[in-house]
Amino acid sequence: MWQKISTELYYTYTVVAEQKEVDVINAELESTLNKLESEKERLSDEEYIKVYARGEFHLVKEGEQVFLLPRIGGSEDPSVDEN
């Protein structure tokens, strides 16, 4: 009888521990989903896409000149993101 009770307690403890792990993973996935949905909304805005492309891919408008300045207290390489 005690063996049956201890076995059931072990399985219950195991299930509770696994549920906690699943809850943590679920919370991480929810956070990722919210970030992706937010980014999806921003990507539907043409102005955001222009700003993003100019900043991320260093795109320029026709006839525009770009001056790369060193970051204060940071890397001299502008492609290095320090955030």
C-alpha cells in the first residue's frame, strides 16, 4: 500500500515539475509571439520599412551622401551593434 502511495506521489511530483517547465516555455513563446505580432504591424507601415531599410541595410536615396561617424565611446566599426 505504501509503495503504491509513494509511486503516485512521485508521479504527481513529476507531473507538477513538468507542468512548471511547460508554463515557463509557454510564457517565453507568448512573449516571442507578442514581439513578432508587433513587428508584423510595424512592417505594414511603409514609413517604418523605409527607416528600417535605411538603418539596417544602409540604403540611401538617389543623390544622397552618407557620412559614417565613429560612435562616442564605442567601436569604430558602424556595423557593430553595441546594444
